[in-house]
Amino acid sequence: MCQIIEKNKLLTLHLMVIILGFTGILGKLISLETTYLVWYRMLIAFIVLLIFLFFKGKIYEIKKEDILPLIGVGAIVALHWLFFFEA
């Protein structure tokens, strides 16, 4: 049983490396302006995470004092993607 779990983790790791490796290539192939590309990427991620938290029942567990730091982290990630796709 442990070997199956370890193989699954290894396959997941390889899949993530492939997906993240193609991010830059796909960014160059998409004809959108960088700001629009990052905006849509962040919007999709926000919606997917919101749906995930809603179905897990954890959306109401987010404390009000944690909202501002979460927005700050989102802004840093958005800046990272802007710089990445502009490079």
C-alpha cells in the first residue's frame, strides 16, 4: 500500500513539473497582453479556490483579520506573474 502512495506522489510531482515548465511557453503563445493574461489567471484561481472552500465547508472559517494578509499574498503572486510573463 505504501509503494502505491509513493508512486502516486512521484507521478503527481512529475505532472506538476511538466505543467509548471510549460507555463512560460504557453504565456508566450497566448496573444493576450500581459496584464489581461495575469488578471484572468488570478480571477480563475480565485473562483476555483472559492468554490473549493465552499464545498469543503471552510469558507466561513476564514477570520476577518486574515483577509488583508491573504489579499497581500495575492498581490505579490500577481506581481510575480506580471514580471514572469513580461520577461
